[in-house]
Amino acid sequence: METILTILLVVGGILYKVYENYKEEMEKSKKRLEKLRQPSPVPQQAIPAKKTVERTRIQEIEPINMPTHSIPTGEIYKIEAQQAMNEVEYAHKQRAERQLRQKKVQLQDEANYETLEHSKFDLRRAIIQQAILERPYKD
């Protein structure tokens, strides 16, 4: 009887400690949530006048001399068209190679299937052939 009481007291003490820790954790989580809900004050800084700074920069920069000759636009379009055609041709070649590989694999699968089909044992056919071979010959 005494051992049962000590066991119950120990179990009760453990349960009480677990309950207290649970309460403490709940209080901590409430405090964390309250801190998250309160918006942090954003300090407002004086915004400097950016327009005046940009204007002074523009005035300080010297104009850049651009070259007077330019590339004819027709040549640019031809080069771009050739690159596009090369990409298209490359894509077609890739697709054709992929299709050839798929056909080879398919033909190999069909060949393997045919060999498996021929290697299947047909009992009916074997019995008929055996009967033909074992019948007596008529002279």
C-alpha cells in the first residue's frame, strides 16, 4: 500500500511540473505574439533634395562623342536571321536524332519480343509433332 502511494505521489509531482512548464510556455508565446503584433516605430529621416543633386551631376558630365559611322541595319538583320536559322536547324537535327534513337530502341524491343515469342513452348504443337514422328510408316 505504501509503494502505491509513493508511486502515485511521484506521478502526481511529474504531472504537476509538466502542467507548470506548459503554463510558462504559453505565457512566453503570448508575449512573443504581442511583440510581433506591435508595429515597430520607423524613424523618419529627412529626405535630401535628390533633384538638385542629379541636376548638378548632369551638368558636370561632359558629353561623349559618338562615332559618326554606323553599322547598316540590313547586315544586323542578316546576321540575326542566320543565327536564328542555325538555331532552328540545330533543333531539327536534335529532334531527328532523338527520333532515330527512339526508332532503334523500338526496333530492338520488337526484335526481342519476336525472339521471346518464338522461344515460348507450345505444348499442343509439340504433342502433334511427337505424334507425327512416332507414327508407324506405311510401306
